[in-house]
Amino acid sequence: MRDRHQRATALVFAVHGAVAGTLATRMPWFQDHFGLGTAALGLVLLCPPIGSFLAMPMTARLAYRFGARATTRTLLALWCAALALPVLAPGPLWLAPAFLLYGAAAGMCDLAMNAQGVLVQRRLGRSVMSGLHGMWSVGNLCGAGVGAAAAQAGLDARVHLTLMAAALLAAGAAGSRALLDDGPAPDEKPPSRFTVPPRAVLLIGLIGFFATFAERAAGQWAAIYLKDVAGAGAGLAAAGYAVFTACMVAVRLGGDFVVRRLGPVVTVRAGAVTAVLGGVMVVAFRTPAPVIAGFALFGAGIAVVVPLVFAAAGQVARTPAEGVAGVATITWMSGLVAPPVTGWLAGAFAFPFAFALVTGLVAAMIWPTRALRPPAAARVPVAAACAD
């Protein structure tokens, strides 16, 4: 039955998220153990996105040569193993190459698993990408929770991350056996190492750029905005970020239900309107409660956009891996620049002005949403897609 492919892909997403969440909780250990200042740590943390950006174009060629299933399973194993690389670095100078490799594994596995999601969606004939990204968030929260408990207990990060790497590697290997395979046609040409995505993918990528910018800007600065603009205490400011994240997770887990009934175009437009309403509340009010409510609406509104962007790109390109690679490069770039640009705007003008511009980007997302409509060839009836 087809659902086993969906479950296997969901587990891959959850394991990927757990790796990311695990490492994020041990950043203070890196700072203390290697004697890094804030600026030095910031430079080190630039290495993962650089590694991802450089390595991602190779993913489509690997999938072409070895097949989608073998490529995804191998890259997931490398991603889990890479969790232990930074903590095993013998000195601070080794952190840069360790994080470059960590980022390369992250980006390549991210592309491979999203291409798997496109294959599952194509086989089932119904939307599944929102739920898969929701599972990534669940895995991320679980990894962060275990990491927080380990840090609180005083467990050395080298022991913690090595054990987590082994456990997640085993879980990923056991649970990913039912992934779909998608080998090339006999006369299919191998994908180029570097190529300009077609116009349809670029338009989809523009939607992803807006959504990722808004998501990363809000996620990075929500707590500080609540403290500096709305006068919230440290605990309430952290709770505001938690509400934003929880709303995104909840909507992603249930988003496929909405997409199946309204379609991706209407769903994204409705989400954009919801997010704009939340952004207006964030900018207009100066007390914690309505600002937190605004961030909740903002997170709920943009939650399903990036999953639908990956799904749409995988349908219009020559292969799912090439389509996903095209938009992933755009969204990763957006995620990289969003936090510093938002901070610069807030420092040069004011936080409400910066978030007004972010809200404007979300509103601009409404215009190109027609690009998310699946091509006729991809609209497979559910009964036919699920038939064995």
C-alpha cells in the first residue's frame, strides 16, 4: 500500500529536523569549550549555509545516477553522522571545515527528502508536503527538547551528540527502507551541475523567497520585538516565539487537509491574508497580548507556503530533484539574508518599520500564486494513484 512510502518519507523529515534541533541546543557549549566570542561564533555559523549552497547542485546528479531512494538514504545517513563532526573538532580552526561539511550534508539531504515528498505526492494524487514539513518541525522540537534536557543535566556535548548521531542514524536507516525509487528514463540526459531554473520555477521560487524571508525574520526577531517594542518580560517574550512556532507546526500538520479541498493557490492566498492581518497587529500594537496574537496569525498564515513551493517546483521541472534544487537555492539565500537585513532595518529606522516591510513582502506573495497550480499531467485522481 502506498501509505508506507508516506510514512517512510515522514520519518526522514522528522530525523532531519531532530538533527538540526539537537545541534542548535548546544551552541553555548561550543562557545565555552572553544573559547569563541560572539563575533567568532557568528562567523562559524556562516559555514553551514555556505556548505549547503555549494553542495546542493550535486544532489540532482546523485539522484540521477543512484536513484532517489538510495540517494536519500545515503544522504540522511551522512547528515546524521555529521551531527558529531563539530563537537569532535580538535580545535577552533577545525570548526569551519566541520560546519561546512555539516551544512553540505544538511542541504543535500534537504533536497533529496523534498524530492521524495514530491514523488509520494505524485503517486498518491493528493497533497502531503505540508504534513511532511510539519513532521520536520516535530522532529526539530523533539531534538531540541532532548538537547535542553542533556544540557540541563550537564551531559558533555561530545557524548550527547555522538549518542544522538548513532540513534538517529539507526532510526533513519531502519525507517527509510520503504522510500520510493525513481530512476531515469533510458534516454534521459543527466542534469547539469549548474543551470538557470526555467521561468516557472523562478516564479515559484519568488513565492518561496518572500515566505522564507518572512518566516526567518519573524522567527529570529519575535522575542526581541516583544521585549523592545511591546515591553514584554524575558519569559513572555520567549513565550511569544513559542506561540509563533507552535502555530506554524500545527498548521503544517493539518495543512494538507485544507490544500486537498481548496487547492494550493487559494490556500496560499488565504494564508497570505491571514499573515498580513497578523503583521498589521504586530506593527500597530504596543502591548504584549495583541502582538503575540499577531505573531500567532503571522506564523499560521505562512506555515504551508514553503512546503507548497517545493511541491509545485517538483511538478513543473524535468525531474523532482531539479525543481526542488531550483527553489531551494532561492529559499536558502532568502533565509540567510533575512535576519541581518531585518536587524539592519530595525536599527536604522525602527522595529515596526522593519516588520511593516516584512508584512509587505507577504502581501506581494499573493500576486504570483498562480504559479503554484499543478500542471494538468500532475493532477492524478486519488483512486488511480492509490491503485496497486
